[in-house]
Amino acid sequence: MVSKSIYFIKPENPVIDKRQMELYTILILTGRIGQLILKKIIGINTPAHKNTATSVPIQIPTPSFVILPMSMHSGNPAKPLVAPGDKVKIGQLIAEKDGNVSSPVHASISGTVKSINDYNELTGKKEISIIIESDDENSVFEGLKPPSINNTIEFLNTVADSGVVGLGGAGYPTASKLSLKDDIKLDYMLINGAECEPFITSDTRIMVDEAEFVFKGAVLMKEYLKPKKTLICIENNKQEAIKKLQNLCRNTENIDVFILPSKYPQGERKILVYNVTGRIVPEGARLPDVGCVVINCSTVAVFAKYIETGMPLVSRIVTVDGSAVREPKNVIAPIGTPIKELFNFCGGLKDDVKKILMGGPMMGITVPSLDLPLLKVTNALLAFNDRDSRLPVQTPCIKCGRCIDNCPMRLMPSFIDEAYAKKDAELLNKYNVNLCVECSTCAYVCPAKKPLEHILILSRNMVWEAGLK
């Protein structure tokens, strides 16, 4: 049950209005409802800008070539299995995972391996990428077939073989996330459909258009990972997704939809755990240490579809939006497609385009070139005009405390700012700067327009370089 600022952490309860909340609050304070727990919702209200929420994803034409980096995930890069001149088909394995924390890469178009480069223009690092030139035939690899699963190990191996990683943006290999130690008791499997970043609606479309695969993925995890409770967590501004998944979950024990208020950064994993379960993830701990796992809804749909069809992760839904995009929409594109192809499919960019982001406006990354490829983790491409891209004028801190009041991790950004200016790594360590989740909430609410998120990231690096954490 939720209201603007308070809700009850009881998954079975639906959203209620303000009047009902006041009644329940009175009942609790008078001791007449003892089983429910009151706590404050973490988050801020940001403009949603969900312009493409009703835009059914459209497949773009096959690009003339794709660029497939071997580091589209956290951990070790994948190891190429092909060489220039090799013929490949859609879904064919072209790079194997290297170790437990790694992910394979599959051909997203059919054609010829044109070259293997060793430079990533987005990061500036030497990282291998496989470039495939299309043959315009869209041939599917003949060896694809649904995998056979009989136990938990085979399930985890299958998830790894699908090539799926955290599609919400984190990029951590999903099989590694789901591989829990024997002593871990999994109380909550939280399927993350919050999608709280402004503009982005790719997860929303997955939950609407492919709801059955999200549900099937939940059933698979219930069978092989045996969580006590599986909750599909959706914000209350996504009513169509809520209704579809509620209908699917209706007759399945211990799989439910948990309705959240529309707040940012609701989808951050530690915050989601707290807002849904009331559990706090300590510094240095992992989510399974408190009996929880959080997994993105699109990620769940991908491995469920792979288990049913045998087709690995070769394409994804992307939201293309922003004030400099002529025709905002959701599109389906092969992994590795140059991002200019996605913008061209959406009517092209307006003349006053000034900034392009991969991801949302709060946590996205500025793109230096339209030749960069679409990655596994790219859920949105946003282009903004000059007015919307202009940096605000910074003024001195007025000690208002808004950054402290609104930080979801209960940090003190203004104090960290001062400690960073003094280059005091020990003080930064005492301020627990490592807990920062880079959500930009502090910068968003700051009336002085200070780039506090960047300062916190630099502060964390300072602590690491000093060897204090």
C-alpha cells in the first residue's frame, strides 16, 4: 500500500489512496494493526517524460554492418572465435565467455566478419570489437535449438549461454548474479520493472508486449532458484503492464506484482530492496547477503525466450527520444548497430542537436560519436537541443541541506564536496562515499547547481587510490 510519502511493506496489498492511508496510519498508531510496518519511501519526483510509453517497438531495417565489442558486460571480455573472412549467421556464437564473470557474444546479423578492431571509441580503451558486414539475407544459424534443462546447474549454464546481462544498464552477467552460494537463503527475487529514469520506456514495452516471457522467466527462477517470494516490481504509472502481469500471476503461488509509487531512483537495486522489503544492504555487502536478488525485467524476458526458442541475445528494444529527435519511438535493433541508424529510423536529428546520451538523463553517458554501436546494455538513446543541454550556472553552496535530505543512501554530499576540495581521503572515507550509487539525485535537487554526483565519483576514486577501501 502506498501514498506520496509513506507505505506499508506488505507485498500482498494494493495501492491505496491518501484517505485510506490516513485511516491505516491511525489504526497502526492506536495498535489496532500490528502486523504492518510503516516506513518512508526513498526517492524524489522527477518529470517522467514517458513520451513513448504507448509506442509499440518497430524493427529497424538490417544495418549494412554491426560492431560487436567484446566488453558489453562487467568482468572479463569475451574471447573471439572467428577471424576476418569468416561467414556467420544470426545467433551464431562468435565469442565465448572468459571465466565465470563474463558473457558470450553472438552474431546479430548474417554476413562476413570484416575485421577485428582493438579500440573502443566510447571508453577510449583498447578493447576488441568484431565487425560483421551484412549479406542482406538475415539467415539464422542452423544450430539454434531450445536447450534442455533438468536441474539448477543446467539452468544457470543456459542463462550464461544466452548471452544475457543486466539490461537495465549495469551489464553484470546474469548467470553470475544468479549463481548463489549454498549458504544463501533467498527470500526475495525482485524483478525490476520500475524504470524510473525520465524518457526511457523500453522496459515498459517489454512488460506490456512480452509480459508472458517476463512471467515465464519468473516461473523458471522459482523452480530452479527457489526464492520464498518472487515480486515483479512496477511503478504505479505503468498500469497496462501491471494489469497484464497481475493476470498472469493470479493463479501462481508466491509470484506477485508489487506496485510502487513513481519515484526516482526507485530502480536502483539497493533502494528497490529497501523500498520493497525494508532490508538494508550494508556497505561492502551483496544483495544475496540480505536474502535478495534484483534482476531487470527485460533480462528475465530474454533468457526465458532463449529457453523457449533457442535464440540468444542478438537484438534489443531501445527508446529513441529527446527534444532533438524528430519522431521519438521505441525500436528493435540488432546489437552492434551504429546508433546513427536508430536516429535515422526515427526521422533523423534536428538541426539544433547539442548532446546525445546512451541511457537516461540522470545516469546516462554522453556519446562522442554517432558511429558508436548499440550495446547490450543500451536501453535508450536520447538527443537534446541546445536549450535542454545547456549547463546551469553554478553558485556557492547555501548550506540548505537538500542534497542530504534527498540522498537515497543517506550520504552528506555537501560535506563530501568540502572534503574533496581539501583532498582529505580519510575524511571522505569516514563519510562513506563508497555507498554512492551515482543516481545524481544530489545534483538534481541542488539549488546551487553544483555537479555533486561527479564530485562524489571523484571522491570515491580518491579513497580507492589512497588504499582506504
